[in-house]
Amino acid sequence: MMDLAKVHDIRGMRRVDLKELVGCEYPSQITHHLNQLLKRGDLVSKEGRYVPSLRTKAGFYTVPVMGEADCGEATKFADGRVVDNIIVSPSIVKNKDISKVYALIARGDSMNKADIDGSTIENGDFVLVEKTESYEPKPNEIIVSIIGGLANIKRFQRESDRIVLKPDSMRDDYFPIFIDASDDFAVEGRVVGVIKKPL
């Protein structure tokens, strides 16, 4: 059932069809099995379908890496592709809905003073992002935004007539990015953790 859920929308399939694919005798066995997988958290509901949980057997989580984001001028395209996965401890993503967390590789050093639970964001670090629907950033939150299709990490500020994305760097030659209402701009999520790049 778990393997089927990786490639099929089993939530939308009829029980009699699933019964044939799984090899059960009765459709009620499929219903019982599905309920047990959901109760244990092995399957989760995501975007209207059942998908395998991101938990590993060892109690860790697999977090998809969705490419790179700039900590400077936005130059990295955000195309939504998973380029890799990282395994993280539950303590790193505590109190977060893991199905909404993904990672980006930070590029640049315009955010190397930003403190996320005691870690700064340096070039090559994995930045954990929590994507939530209808998310409205609070002042000074560190967010991932998409500017003209390009991913960027900055500190969020809202002014009366514009949004300001501010650097937080040990260098003083980075400038804020000013966003007007007519710009192609979206807030993708907030930064909730940093995993330092391997040495």
C-alpha cells in the first residue's frame, strides 16, 4: 500500500480497484489497512491525496531540498524541483508540520548575522523553510520570497506603500530590496531552521 501511494492517488481510487492491486480478498480489508496506516502516521493527507509520511524508520525525517536561494541579489530560479533530500532529527524541526517543511541551499552572505535558534545563515548552509497557506510575515521575520521567479532570503518589513526585504550581514555593502505592489512578488514561507554545511 505504501509503494502504491508513492505513484498513485490511492485516496481517489475505488476500494475494489485497490483490492486487486494489493491482492486483498475484500474491499473492507483495504479500508481497515488504510485506517491503520493513517492512524500510525505512515500515510498522511497532503494536497487532497494520501502520501507516505516523511518519517524514516529510525525516527528521523527526510526533508526535500528544493534547490538554492540567494542571500543577496535574487538570481536563483525557483522551479519547485526536488534536487536532493536531507535527513534531520525531530529536535531540529520541533513543533513544525514536517509535511510543510523543505530545505534550500543558501547562496551568498547577506544574511550571515541573522540568528535562527543560535545559528547564522552562511553560504552553503541548508535553510529549513516552513510553507503555510495564506502566510502573512511578521515584522523582522526571516522569509523566503520569490521575486520575478527568483528565490531570495531576507528579513521582512512592511511600510505603508511597499515591502522592504533587508539584509542582515556583517558586511555593510548590501542594500535592501524594495517591493512595490506592481512587482511579481510572493512570500514562499518563513525560515525555521539552519543546518550548517558539512565541513
